[in-house]
Amino acid sequence: MSIHREVKAVWRQASSVSGDYRLRQLEFLLGERKTETIYREYGCIFKIDLDKAYFSPRLSYERLRIAELIQTGEVVLNMFAGVGCYSIFIAKHSEPLKVYSIDINPVAIHLLHENIRLNRVADKIVPIKGDAKKVIETELQNIADRVLMPLPERAYSYLDSALLALKPTGGWAHYYAFQHAKKTEDPVEKVEEKVSEKLHSLGVNFKLDSGRIVRPIGPRWYQVVLDINVKG
Ligand SMILES: C[S@@+](CC[C@H](N)C(=O)[O-])C[C@H]1O[C@@H](n2cnc3c(N)ncnc32)[C@H](O)[C@@H]1O
């Protein structure tokens, strides 16, 4: 703090993320006891609360990669939107028609509303509080060109909901997972095998377009993304 005068508070991450809201415990070290702050990324402003809603600055390249894939006029569904880091990035840097943005954490949805206002993207983003599975079943079937699934711990059990949200003509699902891989194994291939098996069992016509390691998250553990092209 004596070197970086703008730093007002210092907290230590005291646990890994857990629970439905994907939060971690924080240990207070120095300065003000506040966990709310403003984070800026590629021209976007995000109000975040490190104690009450998920946030990671380490996904900024992945947000940029997804934004660059979006075609003008697409309807995008973000099933696990948090405070809106993907959704707002897309609304500002691509030209979607709408970005439906669901989260189950009321604080995340409150901050998402704030961030929509701060970034002036109210015409593009539709925030929805609730469980993604239920929201899709009741109001968002067959509407999306593209579905984002940034909940790596549980995306597998939401795959059928993502398919339900896609338009009957097909589209894209960006599927995130955590995967362990031995030295001789490829984590992306392991996720591809598991997802392909499930999609085949559901009778889906699809192509795995590309997969990549988003980031390492521990010894031999990786966050992986698959870009799944679902045919109509
Ligand atoms: C890993 S965070 C990602 C948030 C955001 N996409 C980002 O990158 O900052 C996953 C989010 O999913 C939300 N979540 C967990 N279960 C959910 C569910 N069943 N339906 C909707 N949102 C859910 C959590 O509250 C959390 O904000």
C-alpha cells in the first residue's frame, strides 16, 4: 500500500471457490474493510464485490475470444452470468441482438443491473434472476444462436438445458469444464470424449469445432472450453 497509493484494502484468498454462488472466503489484511471495488477491462467497467459475487480477472482473454466469435444480430444466452463480465464485454465489443443473462445469486444480479447502467448496454442485456435450468424451461426455449456455460464445476448437468435454449436451426454452445489429466493425457480430449458420449446419447447432431485449455487451475488440473456446433 505504501508503493501503490491507490490500493485501499488488502484481502487474502483464504479458500477455493465453493457453493452455489461460487464464492471464496477472504481474510482481511490491511486498509478499509470493504470488498466492493471497480474493475476495468478492455473499455468495460465492472462493479464487483469479492465477498458476495464471483469474479475472476484471469478470464479476460477468454471473454475477448468469445466476443470475437459473435456475429451481428445473434441472440446470446449466458446461463451463468455473474456480475456480467462476459455479457457486458459481448454487448460492448460485438453486435448481438440480445444477451439474456441468468444468475441464481441475487447480489450478482444486483451488480449486473449496476454494470448494465455503468456501461450503457440496457438495450442489449436482459438480466434474469433464477436457476438457469428452470428459467430456460419456462421462458427461454428455442431462442438462442449461442449459449455460454461458464460454470465449469456443473456445466455437464446443464448440457440438456443449453440444447433446449438453442434455436431449432442449431447454433453454438461454449462448454466449460474442470478436468484432471495425467502427464500422458490431453485434458481437452478427455472433456471431448465425455461430452461427445452425452450428446450422442441425447441424439444430437453436432461437431466439436475447437477446444482449448483456458488456464491451469492446480497440479494437473485444467479449465477447458469446448466450442460445440449443434446442427439443426
Ligand atoms: C464461475 S461463476 C461465473 C460468473 C461469470 N460468468 C464470470 O465469468 O464472472 C458461475 C456463476 O453461476 C451462478 N450459478 C450457479 N448455479 C447456477 C444456476 N443453477 N443457475 C444460474 N446461475 C447459477 C453463480 O452464482 C455464479 O455467479
